[in-house]
Amino acid sequence: MRRRQRKPTFERRDGALILHLPYSLVADLEDTMLPRLDRELDSGSRALIVDFAHVEFANSAGMGVLVILLQRAKKHGVPVAFASISGQPRALFERLDYGRHAPLYKTVEEALAHG
């Protein structure tokens, strides 16, 4: 059984900031993720890639956190891409039409190549 990632993690690769989301995308991420995101964006990045590879569940409140994330990236002039979305989170992502905000790629590597 795959171990669940419980906290968001950040990685820098090829000048881009990659945000690896935890298994559950819910509202409480706002308090833990967004302050760190601001610090990371202040350091400069050519792109922000939001990696959904570990996300098994998302609700509308968690998707609302993504709206705040998009606003903060825009404020810093950093383009956003989404990667590795599948299952229930992808269905919610499509129902809420989040693809209109940022491109969606199959993998982080694909997003890096296009970003």
C-alpha cells in the first residue's frame, strides 16, 4: 500500500517551483500551505507547477484554496500549471472548469517542458 503524503511539500527544479499536494485537498491547507507558498514565490520562479499525483480526495473548499493560490501566483507574475490530476479530484477539477485558469499536464515533467 502506498504511503499517503500528509503535508504539502515544495521543490525547485529547472527554475520552477513545484508544489506537491497531499492526499487530501481540503480547506485546512490554507493555513499550512499558503504562508510557505508566499515565501517561495518571493524567492522568484519561472513557473508554479501544482502536482496532484498524491491527491486522492478534494472538496470544493480545497479547490477554493487553489483559487487563492492562483491569485497569489498572478500577483507575483508567475504562471501556474496543474499536473497529474486523476480520479475524484480530476472530476471535480473538470466540473469546476479549473482548466480555464491554467493548463493541465499529464506529468510534472511535461509541465516543466512547457513552462
